[in-house]
Amino acid sequence: ELEGAAARAAHFAVLGSERFRPGPWTANNTALLTAAGRAVTVMDDDVEWIGAHHPEGTPGVALDSSPDPTDLLLFPDTDRLRSAVKPFPVNVAQEAHPLLGLAPGAPELSGDAVEGGTVDLEGMGLDLQTRILRGDPCRVGVVSTNYWGDPGMRSPHYFLLLEGSARARLVEAADEYREALSARQLLRAPRRLTLSGASFHVAGGESYDLRFPVPPFPPHFPYQDAVFGELLHLTAPAVLRAHLPFALHHRPPEPRSFSPDAPWTGAGEWSVGEVLRLFIPEAGRGDGTEVGEGGLQRLSQLLRELAADPPEVFFERVRSRRELQLTRHMALLDRKLQRHGGTPTWWAEDVERALEVLEDGVSDARRLRPTHLPREAGDGVLDWVPPVQELLGRQAELLAVWPELFRAAIRLGDRREGDWLRSLEP
């Protein structure tokens, strides 16, 4: 059925660009198109169906608006992690699919229905309250499992930002703090089944309700699951994410560890794939609210403009937004230091080193160069710009025709296997 731009975009979605290294997200796009019209569970090939509950978990349901509705618990080694979480076998699809399509007030999500627990509204912000009260079609569109074991992160810098009991556990003793930052052994999970209105999205083991359109994953580079989360929030702001009250085991083929300097050197790292993320907020309305599915086309047009900019203009547009991003992060780290009085010293020293790295990122134009560039990209200050512009142009084309691809995938599925849309019960 596809030709021209749609055919090129389909090729890009499921195979990527020849200029850049293949990424895992082409497989996610293949799954979204193959299962369009149904519910689907997508798993990374290094994730095991072995669950782990939060050690302080409680029964019930929570509605949450915080940027990250999960807890991060770090451990200095695998044995202590396993002892704390007590792993168990789990059927992810069986747990996740019954939640897809449910609204926050559904009987299945009441306190009585979840093993005698309660409905916790303490973390529900005004945005989610407003959507529910005015009758927006809030429903669970994605079910996430999060992970335990190897975190899959590029650096442990994020751990410096922890608060509450998670921070207290991490910084309690200097030796265990260093071990935990390097060991890559943690649990990331909510304390109970949590419905989130935020864009937070960690891929690895998640289920999607594909009776309704979802955006594509950018095909290349690490950490594009976060970009997908922001695209979904832009195009379908009423969609909720259900975070199951357990995590799945992430076990890469080879054990890994972070380097001792990773907590601060990782502060200024960013990849080609994150350039797109800088501009997603600009596809919203002027007042900063979401725009529904129209946001996908607005973002596509913005990316086309970026791809057509002269290299110097593009460089400055990226530099100004990246500088603002880094400056805000520096302010956040400063507030952390003040809040905790610069203690303990082993944590504060890492934060201060990270601030130095971020200051270099703001003042040195060479630090703007992202990672994961094609091999042929030169070393000059502007040499990274043309391949990134080319990639943004391809992404603009994909976003523009993705709704057409999604509808075509549903029609193709209907012809092969009957009318999924009428018969589906997630």
C-alpha cells in the first residue's frame, strides 16, 4: 500500500539509517506496526521474566504525577540485591494486559480489588486531577515493569540526585556508597501499582494498548525510550502509564560496572538521539499545554526547519537550548548541596566535580559535540552538524507519515486475521 515518503519512512522506522549504527528501537517499531489494533508486550532480549517486589511494598493503587513514580534502591553487589528482593517467576503479559484501557475509576483499580489495599492520592498533582474531573478520556495505554539488576544507564550520575530513603541508604557509609555507584546492581520499582500521568518511560518489558495510535520510537541510539515517553505525552496527554508493583530482571550477557569517575564525568554526556529531545516542548501550544495528536505534525514541521537551517544557525539553536538545559541542571545540583549542607563529604565531592564538568559544557563549544556520530564525521566544531541535520530530516518524515503507517498496519492486520478492533479484549 505504501509508496514515496510513506515507504521511505517505513524503511527508516524498522531498519533505520545506513549512516548510523543500528539501534534497538527498530524492533520496537516493528512490534508496534505488527500488532497495531491489539495489545502487545515488548521485551528486550536480555530481560528475564523473573520479578522482584519493592522491599517496602504495600498493597493498593496509587495515582501519581511526579516526574519519576518509581524508587531507586542501590546495592553494592548482586548477592545483597537478591537477598533484599527475593526473586520470583512472573507472566508479564498476564499481569499487564488486563490493565490496558482501564480508567482510573475502574472497579479493577479500586482499593478493594487490589488485595485489600487502598487508593493513594497523595502524589496526584493538579494536572492529573483536572483531567479526571473534567472527564478527559484518561486510560491506561502503557504498562511498565521497570527493572532490577543492571540499570542499563550510561552513567550513575542520576544517583547523585536521589532523595528520601533511597538517598539515605546510598550515602550512609563511604565504602558502600562507592561500591553501590560502581556495581550496577539496583531495583527500580514503585511500592504499589501506580498510575502515572508523567512522561517517564523506561523500556525493557512493557505492554501497549494499540487500539489507539502511539508515536514511533526514534530508531537510533540509546535512551530513546525517554524520547518515546515525551512523544506519547505530547500526542496523547490523557494516556496513563501503569507501573506494575514489581520489576523484571535485566541481565546483559556480560557483567558490567561503572568507572570510579562516572558519577561526575557522566554529567555532561549526551548523544545524537537527545538533540531531538531538546525541541519536543516547542511542539506544544504557546501556553505550554499539550496539543494532542496535532503535536506530532508540529514537531515534524519544526524538525524539517532544523534540517534545512544553515549549519551555523542550527549549531546556535542547539547550543542555546543545551546551555539552558545544563544551567538548569547545575542549579538543581546547587540546591541539593544546600539542602543537605554539603554532607556527607563523599557525596558532596562528587556533586562538586559534576558541577565543574557542567560548567565546562556551558563554556566550551567543543563540548556540544554529541556521541554516536557516524565514523566519517570530522573533528571540527561544526562537522557534527550535517549528519545530525540529515537524521532530524528523516525523523521529521517519519513523524509526518506515522499515523498513515499505523492505519495501514491495522488494515493489513484486519485482512489477515479478522477485525481485531471489534473483538479485542486486552
